[in-house]
Amino acid sequence: MDAIILQILNGLDKGSAYALIALGLTLIFGTLGVVNFAHGALFMIGAFCSVTLAKLLNLSFETVDPTQKDFLGNPLKVKTPYIESWFGPEVGATIIDWSVPLAILFAIPIMLVVGYVMERGLIKHFYKRPHADQILVTFGLAIVLQEIIKFYFGANPIQTPAPDALSGVASVGGAVGLNIAYPIWRLCYIAFSLLLIGGAFAFLQFTTFGMVVRAGMADRETVQLLGIDIDRRFTIMFGLAAAIAGLAGVMYGPINAPNYHMGMDFLVLSFVVVVVGGMGSLPGAVLAGFLLGILEAFASTTWATTTIPGINQIIIYLVAIIVLLTRPRGLMGKKGVMED
Amino acid sequence: MTKTTMSRRGVLKTGAIAGAGLALPTYLSAASHAGFTNAPQGDTVTLGFNVPQSGPYADEGADELRAYELAVEHLNGEGDGGMLNTFSSKALEGNGILGKKVEYVTGDTQTKSDAARASAKSMIEKDGAVMITGGSSSGVAIAVQGLCQEAGVIFMAGLTHSNDTTGKDKKANGFRHFFNGYMSGAALAPVLESQYGSDRKAYHLTADYTWGWTQQESIAAATEALGWETVNNVLTPLAQTDFSSYIAPVLNSGADVLVLNHYGGNMVNSLTNAVQFGLREKMIDGKQFEIVVPLFSRLMARGAGENIKGILGSTNWHWSLQDEGSKAFVQSFGTKYGFPPSQAAHTCYVQTLLYADAVARAGSFNPCAVVEALEGFEFDGLGNGPTLYRAEDHQCFKDVLVVRGKENPTSEFDLLEVVEVTPRAQVEYAPDHPMFAGGTLGECNPGA
Amino acid sequence: MGILEVKNVNKRFGGLQALGDVNLSVAENSCHAIIGPNGAGKSTLLNCLVGKLIPDTGSVMFDGQSVLGRKPYEINQMGISRVFQTPEIFGDLTVMENMMIACFAQRDGAFKMHAIGSMWKEKDIVEKAEHMLESMNLAEKRDMHTASMSRGDKRRMEIAMCLSQEPRLLLLDEPTAGMARADTNNTIDLLKKIKEERDITIAIIEHDMHVVFSLAERITVLAQGTPLVEDTPEKIKGHPKVREAYLGEAQVA
Amino acid sequence: MFGLTKKDLSLLGIVAILTMAAPFILNPFPTESAMAQFNAGYPDLMQKFVIFGIFAIGFNILFGLTGYLSFGHAAFLGVGSYSCVWMFKLLGYNVLPGIALSIVVSGLFALLIGVITLRRSGIYFSILTLAFAQMSFALAYSVLSNPKFNLTNGETGLQVYADDPQWFHSANLPDLPHLFGLSMRATHRMTLGGWEFQFNAGYYMCAIIMLVCFYLAIRIFRSPFGLMLRAVKSNQQRMNYTGLNSRPYTLAAFVISGMYAGLAGGLLSAVDPLAGAERMQWTASGEVVLMTILGGAGTLIGPVLGAGLIKYFENIFSKINESVLHSWFGFLPDGLEDFVITIVYPFVGKGWHLTLGLIFMLVVIFLPGGLIEGGQRIGRLFRGKKASKAGKSATTEPAE
């Protein structure tokens, strides 16, 4: 029982990342009709926002300590972050410790700008072009973005640890007689994702802005006839989708150290998620994200891999194939979306 | 074995057929007069440095390249000479190799066998490289080694840890200075026993490809010999980024040691995840839960950050070693680049020197002469104590380091501390050891 | 017995009864128009005839064979060609290529692996296509990409493609929708000419009464998914029910 | 001649001349000159040019004609490579059985995958092919290389070992892939002044096969079948209502392009008998997409050019390291030299992916017809007013 719940938690965890990326992909597709292969890169840029912030916070001045020697036998240069000298060592260290949560605030404006620039500068010119062209140009963009990140940050992963207070394990389900220890940060990640997903849905459901966007998704021309500048709003939606992907990346940092190709790693999977959920369906994207996450977790168990060797390698793709062949529009897909 | 080499007459004959068939003028290549591929012309000799410059191991590749450049400097008599001064063989005089100035070409393996072979081929076919060296993964090393055997040039392997490189896939033209999976197991086992006792239950997570399997096999064999029990061995996909669903079952398996047979990004992620799940704080039947990472790399350790602290593993070399060779190398590398070299850099530097020295001693660039000079060569002063290039499989035998992630690092490079230098005798094995069986060296191939 | 027999066809979309007990018989070599206000179920009916939709109940027989459950291309091969409301042609191909595709489909059936010989060496196809273009006044546009043609030309192109398949039944879905008066008249003349020149049955769905009364020999009026009346144009014109349900609105429009 | 029009025949002729004279054309710089770095006329790269040319020609038959964007074609390439090496292991090093088998096996594999994936179109098709290819890669890399059932030899790559049966191997045959005794590695070097040219048997075999493939592709493009494939891309609705079943047409195109990919894979093994699983990764599929688009999808020669360009980048451009840059810009004053190198450095050598990505984006944005379109535009510029006027009236008449 404990093991099953553990795997469900693992699945939810993985699914959170899938769902957040897939949600953004679907938003972009639904509003702008663009298939964005660079969305994984946005996720990665989000994660590197927190790397950058940590680097900024750790900007240091050097003092020479003659009592210690460095590896060449010269006097050791001791680095002290400016922030520690400004706020005192303790406050400074605490700020550095909390750099990942702080990076959320740091990342939101950056991602909005990145999304805005991407839409106005590039994607805008591709609305009228075939989907294949959209895929290709954003695929090219993804390559360029990841190479830029690699040039500045190197190829090896860079740790962005969670704050000390959030990095231990928590006992889950003690009240119902279960004894499960689960990393606190991963629980935070699940909660954060649910919050973000809920927020996105509430935003679309209850604000005027959201209603206009939804109306625009359903029938762009009519909304434009009403004299509403739908393009402007769609641009903002692109920024929001970028921000969601970016925040998913920031929060994912402590789970797995960010590296330059994490975007590509997630991209393929999140496209599979979107297609399984149903192109253009927001609830479908979220549902499929969690579903595939959980399936993947269970396929990794010893039981599964001994029953069918290698199932853990292919489960996601296998499910995608089966779903697409039995439910051609995905789990919750609408008719007529991307069928030409 | 006549099968693995190609007679020179055969080449000429088939060449003649090709020439007649295509009605092209038949010129014999200059190289074939000298009797081997890419015999150096003029007063220079070209070496090929084939390292990953893009892809996940690009940072290792960059460090390897730095070491190669340093080695070329030293061979040509520039810089402070580095380990040339401590090397037991004094055949090299700092005037290039056999008086020919050393030049080099670089290539990008992309950590893909195909790309690595293409890159090596261009060095051989276009740039006239007489020796290829480099690599940061076993698949690539084995692929390039096979190519060099066929083409008739020497291959000096860089970072490759799989048993197969000098086991089932060994080749007469290929040489490995780096240690291997078996040695990791043999070196780690006594330390594991002294640190964690002989009554342990180990759970293995293994990268699901050739290197992972041989590594797991070696470690399991070595620890089971101590009396450890292997509870489970779970294979993880290479592309896996989140290992939580593999880590979670460890908690309830009754195991009290987790062995991570992972390298590179896999290792960083699986270790990070294991620490996240609080494995290291767990007590199983009164015993502290432990994690072991058999193959450590300092560059990777940096990626793993805090999580590496207190974790045992093995490594080929570490910059904090205090022998004269290591000190000289760290000094000249550190002065040039501002940070200490990695084990990948070390093995690549040493391999270049060893090749140059073998040529100097043989008095010829002919691969067969080089092979003869290297086979059974005993040397010292290159950082690992007295070392033997064994003739039977072209594997170097030397001391192996058991290291632990340092609890209180003084700098960003000071991540590992040496726990024990396992003496060479302890990691030696018979050439026909079952883990290495299956292949044959064949005969050296001088090519054209 | 007509060439096309529709019996008791019903089609529901969720709660909406799109077609209710439609019966229709189209006589061979006649021109039969189906008219009705928006939402009367004209397009649904048409889609049931060509295999795009499958009726919930009822039967659709073409020349004694059921078309139900067959794919659009199979139905086409039986001899039913369809002209769409907005011209559906191969936009990035030339006029001649468009024509040749239709000719190949007529000669070789739904699929033929003909991958090595040059298409221009198929003399019979080339001749037939050229002849067809001549007769439809498209010959001078032979090498033009069809996407850049005028709406009227596109319509003619599409009709020409359908005709080159020598169908026994030609279905036209509002062929003059969105056309200028002159283009509409041209299209009417074209269809009249076709009717005169060959043995062909035409079923036409139309909004424009001018078109309907110029062409049709019989008219079925559809309202709310059921046929209201079926008769000759003269009778329909004076029919009170039709006036009430339909014509008043149409004349306004 | 050959059943081609004059225009196509001259295109084929030009390609034939270019491929046959490639050892000269690709080695324009004397061996000892500083520009020798940019010579591409060595056997391995020339082989890659034509082999990936074949791959791209085949991919173009699917993508260029039908518009179905497959992200999984590398799987067929990989299957072809493995089949060929297996023939080496079982029968011996003659390349013919290997190449034949690689075409057959990849054709069957493409048929299987095509039947399933072609039930969907658009992005669904792309994702389905991607899923299949990733599954194939994962299986080849690990599961299918387990010691009990070692089909692919995993990470190391499938290769011939001394204890393989090689039933038809005999002592007087080369121990490397050969064509009835003619080793694929047999190379003639011809020295002319400062130049050196290499004529390699493997290259010429591949080049001849590529010419045959190119010729077949022209025939397919001009055939009724090719017309139908273009109809699929243009308007499937009209196609269905014209009595044409688009499924078998696309399936046939898929299988043909799969066989081309398999042939390319087989040839890769034939010139270098080691088949690695990375050949099947989705990024490898992405590469052939890049090649085709870069050159010009739907054009005959474009994909071959694209393949050449990308392989040139991968093998030549990637070798420009910092010391090479210093030797180039050494003539500049020190400060300026460093500045120029700082600007250029991220884009060359190990940064070649970045440059490739940028070029690719620029092509997709500004030249949807690929480099071929670029060439045509330049050509039009030179041909002057008259031609452009005629072109205008033919293509840009208002739609309504």
C-alpha cells in the first residue's frame, strides 16, 4: 500500500511538470493556433532564471587569506558574497538559501518579456503559415536557445538546491496509518503546480480577460467583429504560457539540477502529453499530464519491468500510440482541431 | 589471426581493380611507400584529439582538450615541461617527437559513435593524423578504437571505464590508461568492508546499457565476495531524468546500501534524488543507510553539489595527490588555466606523453613499432605510481583511488578527498578473466 | 425507379433532429433541385449521399446499390461527383495537373501504383484533359496555379474535373454562392450546356431561386429536416406552403 | 533518354558530373595552404554527402510531395544499418546482400509503422512517428542488446567479431566490407602540384547508388503516382471526392521513403561496418528534416544540397577551434584580434549547432523554399526585368 501511494506521488510529481508544460503548449495552440516546439526551451530558461539569480546573489568580492593555500600553493582567495557583507552573514546566507523561491518572483517578469518578444518578434509572422513551418521554425529556435544557454552555463548540470527548511523529507499519511516519507520540496512542487493550474483555469473562467480569450479560442472572427483587439490579448496569453513553463522550470530546479538540454528532454514528452490529452483541450492536457506521469511511475517498478522487460523505456510512447489509434482526437480533444 | 588484419597486397590488388574499373589514373599514395598509414611528412607530425565538444559531456571534453594542448606544448619544449620532468622514461627531449614538431587537429565526437568515427576518419583521411586519442564514454571509445584498428593508426583511449574496451572489444592498435569497472569494484570492496562492514544488503540502480551492466557486474561480484547480499538490480533508462520512481522502492526493500551504477547526468540526477528521499538519514536494522557511486568524476561531482558529501566512490586520479608527477602536472595545468585538472584531463595528458615516448623509444611512427614499445612497458612518475601497460590486453595497471565527497570543501575544486590508494596488486586480474573474455587483440595493423 | 433513391433517412446530432424521414427520388438524366431555408438540413442530406455522414436509419441507393458505409472515394467511383460550396481544387497544382488527376482517377480507379512512367507520356490522359480544358474555356490557363485563379474560374475548374470523371450523378452544393451576377449567369449557362451535351443527372442544392428556376426540372423543398413538397418548378412557384416557408424569405434576401 | 525530359536529363547530368568529380571539386585548396581546413574531399565526408543525400531524397518523397512530416525516419536508417551489419556477421563482408537486406527490412518496418501512423495526419502523424522512433531507439540502445538476445549490441554498436560465422568469407577476401573483393576502403591518392585528391571505392559505389536513387526520384516526381502524392499535400478532401483513396498513396510514399532511408543506413554500414543506436534517436530524424527544409522541400536537388551543407557543417565547420581562429586573425592588431575572435568564437567550432540553428530559422522564415528558392531568387535578379515581368503575370494574379 505504502509503495503504491509512493508511486502515485512520484507520478503526480512528474505529471505536474508535464501538465504545466502541456498546459502552456495548449494555451498557445488554442489561442494562437501555433504549434510551439520551443516551449521546452522556455521551461529550461525558467530553470536557468533561478541559476542566474543564485549566481547574482553569490556575486562575491575576494579577500586574500594568507593562512590558507590554494591548490597551486598560493595564498587562498576567500570569496564573500556582497549580499552577506551588506546584510550581515546570517541574513545574507538566508537570502541565498532561499534563492529558488525568490527566483519565482525574478522569473515572472523575465518569462513574460521572453514570451512577449518571442510572439511579437517571431511567432506572429507564422500565424498564416502551415503548421509544419511553425514546428520547424520553433524547433530551430529551441536549438538556438539551448546552445546559447550552453555557451554561458556549460554542459554540466548546475545545482539549485531548495531552501534548507524545505529540503528534508516529510511523513505523509500518518493519520490514516500510512508510513510514507516523501521529500518536502516534491510535495511543494505538486502543490505549486495545482495552484498554478487552478489559477490559470480560474483566470480563464472568471475574469473578463479570460472570457474574451476563451471566446476568441472558440471563434476568433466573431470576437474581432465585436471590436475587441483579440490579437493583443493573445500576445499576453503567450507571455502567460511562457511564464507558466518558466515557473515550472524554476520549481523543478531543486528536483533535478538544470542543464541545457532539459528543455528537449521534456519537449518530446510534453507533446506526447498534449496529443494524448487532445490538441486544444486544456483539461485534457492537465489530465493526460498526470495520467502519463503516474503510468510512467508504475512502469518503473520492478514488478512491471520483470513482467515486460523494457516497459519503462517505452510506456509513454506506447500509451500515446494506443490512445491515438483508439481515440483519434485524444482523451478530451475537440473535433476539427489540427485535422488537416 | 589473419582475419582482423588486411594484407598489404590485398589493398594494392583491390586498389588496382578499383583504378581499372573507374579508369582513373593510378598513383600509389606517398603513405604506402613508408609502409604505414599517414607516415609523417616533413618536419611535423599530426595528432588527432577527438573529444566531445557538444552534447552532455562537453565540459569533460573541454578539459581533455586543455590537457592535450598542454601536452603538445610540453612535447614541443614550451612551458615548464610538466610531467616530462618526472616521467621515468627520458626518451623525450622536448623537441617534438623524433624531432618533428607536434601539431594537432581537434574534432567533436558529440558522444555519438557515428559522429566520433566520422570525426576520427576525417582526421585520418584528411588531416593525416597518425594517432587518435580522446573520448569521454565507452561506446565512443570502442567505436573509435575499432576504426583505428581498421585504418592502421594508434588509438590512445581517453576516459573510458567499461571492461569491454580492453576486454571483449580490445584491439591491437588501442591502448587504455584509464582504469575500468573491475578495478573500481576491486578497489572499492575492501574500503566498503572496512567502512560499512561485511553484512550489508545492496540495491543496485544500473544505467541500462553496456557500460552500466559491466560496472554493475563488477561491483556486485566484488561486494558479494565480501559477504554482501545483492537485494535487487534495477535497470534505468539512459534518458531518465527523474529517478524518484526507482528510488522509492529502495526504501522498503530491506536494503541498507544503494549502489548507483550511473555516470554523467544520470549520476547527478539519481544521487540528487536519492538524497532528496532522505535515504542517507535512514537507519535499517540499526545500520546507517549508505550510498555508493562506483565511478566518480570531479566535474560531475560539482554537478551533484552538496549531495556528494560523504559518498564513497573510485577515481583514476585526483589533483590533490602529492607525488611529484601529480604535483608537476597540477602546477603547470593550474598556472595555465587557473583551476586544477580533472581525471579526464590527466589521463589524456598521460596518454599523449606515453604515445610520444613510445615513438621515441621505437624510433618510428609505425603503429606496429609503437605497439611493441608500449606492450609490457613499465613506467613511473605520471601520477599513479609504478604502472604497467600489459601486453595481453593493452590495459594499464596502476594504483586506484578510493575517494569520498568532502564534507568541508575549501574551494569549488576541493570536492573529493582520497580515502585510500588501493595498490596495483589488488586490482590486477588475469587477462582471461570471465568479465573480459570473448575478444582478441589481433595483430597490430600499420594500414596502407 | 430513380437513379438515386433516398428512403426514410434520419440523422440526429445530439438533441437536434437534422433529418427526419427524408424520402427523395431523383430520376435519371433529370435536374433535381433541393431548396430550403438555412438549417433545413440540405447540407446534412448531401453529406449523407457522398459518404461523409452516415444516416442513423434509412437507406440511400444509387443505381440499385446502397452507398451507406462506403467511403467518399468509393462512392465517387460508383459515379457520383460532388462540387463544393467553396471550390475545392488542388491549389498548388496547375490547371492541367488538376485536370489530369481527375482523368487518372476515372481511368485507373481509387489507387494504382504507377510510379515510374512519366505522367506526360499517358497520351490518352493528356488528350482528354486538354480536350476538357478546351471545352471549358480553360485552355489558355493550362499552366497556371489554380490558387491564383478567380472564383468563377475555380468553380469552372472544379466542375470540369467532376465532369471529366464522367459521373452519372453530379451533386452541386450551392455552386453560385458568393458569386457576382455575371459569374452566376455564366455558371447557369455552363450547367445548361452540360445538361444538353451529355447524359447526366444533376442534383443541385441552391439558395438562389434564379439559378433553381433556370435549371431544375423538379424541386424538393426541405424544411426542418423533412421534405415539404416535391414538384415541378411551375407548381412549386405557386405553392402556398412553400411561399410561406421559404420564398418570402428568399426574395427578401 | 532514360525517359526523362531534357530539363530533367540535364539536371541528372549535372548531378552525375558533380558527384563523379567530387574529389576534385571538394578539394579546391592545396594541402599545405591555410585554407586546406575547408577541403571536404576526403572519403568519409564524401561518402556521408551522398549517403545522407539518399536519405534526404527519400525523406523528400514523403515530406516534399505529400506534406506528411515524419519525425521518425531515423528509425528506418537504423534498421537498415543493423540489417546490413547482420549480413556481414552471418554471410561475410560482401556488401550486396547487406544492402539488399537493409532495403527489404526497412521497407517491411516502414510498412508496419506506416499502416499504424498513417491513420492520422498533421501533427498527430508527426507525434506518432516520433513515438515509434523513440521506442525503437530505446529498445535498440538497451533492451535488444541484453546478453541473452543481443540484436543490436547497444551502446557499443553492432559490429563484426572474430567469432562470427561469416559463412561465405574466405581468406583471399578483404577483412572489411567489399564488393566482390573491391574493398570499400580502397583509396587512390593522386598528387597534382600542391593538391592531393582521393578516389575511394566506397564513395564511388555510394555515388552511383545515389545517382540511381536520384534518377528514380525524378521518375517518381514526374509519374502519375508523384502527381497523386502532390494531390495529397494539396487537398485531401478533393482527392477523396475525386474517387482517389489517399491512404495507399501515402503508405506507398512512406514505404518508399523508408526504403530509401534503409538503403542509406545499409550504405553507412557498408562503408563503415559499425551500427550505433544513436542513428535512431529523434534528433537524427530531426536532422534529415533540417536537411530537406534547408535545401528545399519538394524540389529534386534541394535535399541533396541540404544534406551536403549539414554534413559539411558537422565535419568541417565544427573543427574551427580557437587556435585556428588565432591563426586566421593573427594579422589584426592584438586588441582587435581578441575582439573579433570573441565575436566569432561562439558561432564556430563547438558552437556549430548554434550557427546551424540560426541558419535554419532564417531559411524557414525568409526562404520557405529552401536554398533552392534562394538560388532562384538570385537567378531572377540577374535575369532582369523581362523575365520577372513574365513570372509575375504567371504566378501572382489576384485570387478574387
